[in-house]
Amino acid sequence: MAWKSSREDLNVYTQGEIDRWVYSTCNICSNGCGCFVAVKDDQIVGIKGNKQYPTNHGRLGPKGENQWWANNSTDRLTSPLIRNKQGVLVKASWDDALALLVEKTTELVRHVGPKSLGFYHTGQAYLEEYYTIAKVMKAGLGMHNIDANTRLCTATAEWSLIQSFGSDGPPACMEDIDRTELIVIIGLNMSETNTVMWERVLEAKRNNGTKLIVIDPRQTLTQRFADLSLYPKSGTNVALLNGIIHLLITHGWIDSSFIEKHTIGFDSLRNTVVAYRPEVVESITGVSKEELYECARLIGTSQSTLTLLLQGVYQSMDATPAATLVNSMHLIMGKIGKPGSGPFQQDGQPSAMSNREVGGAAFYPGYRNSSNPNHIREMEELWNLPYGTLPVGPVTHIMNMLELIENGTIQMMWVMATNPVVTLPNRDRVIKLLKKVFLVVQDPFLSETAELADLVLPTALWGEKEGTMTNLERRVNVLRKAVPAPSGLPSDFELLLEFSRRMNLRDRHGKPLITYQTPEEAFNEWKLISKGRPCDMSGMTYKKMEELGGIQWPCNEHYPLGKKRLYTDGHFHTNVDDAHSYGKLLETGRARTRKEFKDLEANGRAILYGFHWTPAPEHPNEEYPFSLNNGRLVYHWHTRTKTGRAPILQMAAPEAYAEIHPIDAKTLSLETGDYVRITTKRGSISVLARIVDSVMPGSVFIPFHYGALTEEEAANILTVDIWDQVSKQPRFKAGACKVEKLLEKK
């Protein structure tokens, strides 16, 4: 095991003894570290790691250690806000605010229909809240325009798993880091985005001699610890992976028996990758023939291989095909469902998995196929709805919702616990469109998006409510309520229940659609919904989670303590009435029909795909000579709604900047501390320059966390609003820009 000892990370600010420590889970990154919340005088005053928790053994990252500061921030909203006739947001009573919400919703549903409503939410809520969103919006209102900001970070992970295995759910687990011979990291700067997991990787290197390959266009701290570093050009992941797979097949580093018994599509894959000889890959990616061969050799000859990937794949060109090729690489080697081996398609957010499991955005609860009439009918029975109530087909993704706002279809947009004005690409267009609709924002703070709202509904934060979350390895854990929310603020869960009650949403027998009153009651209902599905949680309880330190699904009568790895028997969810989805055509993103999926005759076997590399639609040219890249920092989380209110984190990274290579800086006569204007076809920003060799020459990196409406600092002013054809995840990392030196900040 890599973790040879526990360590209790602690961050507390108080005078006198702590009154109590409350069991919880960190609500920042997808690691979902076990922790305890420190309470004194009914106020959260700190946090410490849970030494017994399997995921982190007491360790916490800097963001996790400081998340509790937001709970005590003096600028938290304490009452709803309504925009008056003069265009000013003013305080309102809860009764008036909810009456306005219900009135507007009822009016639009009655006169225009559910298509006039849009609901866009978060990856940081609790499972019970997502489940209630699914039930209220889909079953109660018949809405189809529902999505979450998980579209921006994990939609590709979800779709690559569906495409290859027939269902969502990462096959590997955290323990595999401890037990593998080789770790491959692609497009994931783990040392900044997932610090506790990074510690585990370093422990594995030190204690077990684990080899590390890192594939990333930036020379990050993660890269500096690698045994082999590859620096492909942005947007060339498909070509690189095809080249690796070609060498695996050519040198016989594959498991022919596993391919024959447990996969389909090998001929298509083999016939495609034959075109990606090392010299071809070098010409496309910039990775030398020698480096490519060594990478393939290490992957192919290791007894076990674990591949971890994130936004460098998911937000780049042909994201789903690239992530699917990672799955295929493991399948052709038979390195899946075994200790130390598997594709570990990661989440970026703490409860993105929960959202996907219970149908809070796409699909229906329990990984039920929204295009399968049998699954839809099953949900109507489980929710006691009249036949034909539930919307059929895939839900509308957020980028499509913006188009529906533009053409006048969506007239009311309800945004919950997310900040699209900062996080969505081509920000100026987003602001323009959100001003067209009746905008409802549900958030503890007056975020940049809330500043534009017609109605603002403040809610409780982490530590002030109860529920569960699923982390990146399918581990479900309970978060106990530590303190009451200030000013009696409701949780998102409570607000949704009250909305359902006021809307008088009913089942087919005229009874209230929502009958549960507490998160635990909601979880108990969800357990029944999940039974028999891939994400089966029927054997879980709040008490059991707390006793065991979270439980990995499936957890049922067959696996009462949960199951570490999926697909240990080589059987996949590709039978037509088991599948999460019929999948899509990788080239176009068109959904397969039921017949097309059935005709594949996968029948429990995984699916391999051949896919050719194509260049990005926007790339450097004479006018815009630099490649544009963006991402996260170790000190901040998303749009800094919480971390920007933690003094230590804010002091460490107070403002936006652009990383520029010394060679380019010399050409532009730049020094660190100079201000630069970065411009794309969408707009421009003015930020500090940092001259570093972590970026490649000809590239610019900008952290995306910053986005005040009064400043020209938001990276997403620059980004292109195009998206992956399959997952619909925006291609934030595809774009071209120019850089100009400024004498002073504009």
C-alpha cells in the first residue's frame, strides 16, 4: 500500500476548545476526502482530515482546508432579492420571492409550455438535491431543458464510458494507485487540481517504485516528477493515442484472448491506427518517434497500467473520441477490472458522479436510457406517473440552451449554485443572452451571474445541510449537518421541496409528487430506484456510510460492503435493455437508434472504435499567433465563490495573469509584472504577464477562476463557443490569440 501512515491535516481558527467535530466530506475537488467540521458556539470554525477515511487517511488539500471560511463570510446573502421596476435588486420576503417564482413558472408552462423553461445547476450539490431536481423538473414540470455545469468538466468522462462500456461509472479505484506498476496521466495537472491524489501518486513512486508517464502540453510540477514526459501540441490527443495503440498492436503488447471474448470493433480500431506510424505522429503532435515508442513500450510491457485523465482531454479537440481511445487502449491489453489496472476517467467536481447517477441532468435516474421506452416506462411506474408523462430523448445541453434563449424559445432560466457568466465560453455572448430571459439565481452569494438576475434565492452552504456525495471512485459518503444556516436560510433541497409544494405537483393518483421530507428519506427512495441498475445503492444507509468511511457502488445483497472495481468478469452493460444509452456516432455526434445499437451485437462486450485525428477549427495564424490554454490553480476553485473568501488562498492568487514563455517574452519585450492584452476573435482581457517555462513557446496559459463584471480578466471572454460532437462539452482549450504589451492596466 502507498499510504503507510495517516496524517491529520487541520485548519482551525478559534479561541477556546472546540464544542464538537461533525462527520463530513470535503466539498471541493472530486477526491471527496473524509473530514470533520469543527464547531464552536454553533459556528463553523475549522476542519480536519479523517484519519480513518480510505480516500485520504486524514490528508486535505489547501482548498479543502480553507473552504469553511466562506460559511462565515460577511457578504453572504441573508434574504431573497427581487429586481424592482427601477432595475435594482432589493431585499424581499421569502413568501414574495417564492410567489414570484411560482407565478412566473406557472404562467410560462400554461401559456407556452415547459420548453420555455431552462434549469442549469451545479456539480457541488448533494445526491438528494440532484434526485429532487430530476423528479421536480422532469416528472413534475415535464422539462427537457435541464443541464448542470458538470457539462463543462465531466460530460466527456461520462460519454466515453457509455460509448465503450454501455454505462457510466469509472472501472478503477483509488487503491489501484497503490497497486499499479505504471501510472499514465493525460491532460491532468494533478499537483494543482487534486493535491491529495497527487500525494498518493508520489507515495506510490517512493514506496513501490511505480513508474509515471505524464502527457501534457505544459511543463507543470506534475510533469517534473515523471519518468517520461511527453509534450504534445494542443488538440492532438487523438493522433497521439492512435500512435500508442498502433505500437501496442504492432509489437504484440495486447491480449488477443480478451479482445476476442470481451470486445467488438477491433478490426476498425486496428485499420485506423495503422496510419499513425511514429513519424506521422511526430509530424502532428511534436512528440518524437523515440518518446512515442518508449511510452508505448512502458504501457504495453507493464504488468499493470492505470491511466488518469481530465480536462486536458475533456476540454480539447475530439474529446470523447480521445477519451474512448484511452478505454480502448486498456481493453486491447486486457488491463481492466484488475488490481492496478484500468482507465480512470475522472470527475472535476465533488459530486458530479451523484448528479449523473440520479438523472439530475441528462438521462433518467439509475443510468436509465432516456431514449429507451422500457426505461422511461419503468421510471413512470417508479414515480407513479401517467404513461407518456416523461420527456423522451436526450435533454438539452447548456450550449444548446443558449441558442434556445437566442431564438426566444427559453424565456426563463433558473440557475442553481453555479456561475455561468464566468464559466461558459464566449462570455460576452452569455451575458447578452442571460439579460434576455427572466433569470433566477439560487446562490449563497451575489455572484457575477446573480448580479444580472431578476430573482436571487440565497441558500445554505456545505456544513449547514445534510446529504450524500459520490466521489471519483464511486464512493458514496454522508455529510452531516454541522450548524444551522445563517438567517434561517433553506438548503437547496428544502427550497426545491417548497417549490414543488407551491406548484402543487402531483402523481397519477393525485397525491403529492414529493412525499419525502428529509434528505435521508429522499436517499431511501433513491435506493429503491437504483436497485438492479449499474449504480445500485440499495444496500447503503447513512449510518453504514459513516461507519465504513463511505461505500463504493454497487452495494447490494451481492456486495454488501460495496465493490472496488467494475468489469472484473469482463461483462459490460452493452445489452440493448441494460445500456445507459444507445450511444452516438463519434464522427458526428448523432444518436444511434435502438436498431443500430442492437445491430452492433455487443451483447455484454465492450466496444472499440477507430477514429482519425482532425485539426482544430481555430488554430494559430498570422493575426493570432499563439495557442490559447486555460485551467485551474492549486489555490482556487472554479469562480472563487468560496476560495476567494478564504484569506490565505486569496492572498496567494489575488488576480488573473497570463503565462508566457521566455522566448516569446523576449520577442514582445515583456518582463514578469508587465500588463498584457490578450485578444481573440471573441474579445480581449488585460492581465499581468508571468514569464515562465511551464508553457511551450507559442502558447499562453490563463487561469479561468477570475471574472468580475467590472474587470477585463475573465479567460472565458476569449474562449471559443464550440463543443465536442458527442459529449457537448465546450472545447475551452481550442483557440488562438495574440499578445500585446501594455504600458498600464486598461
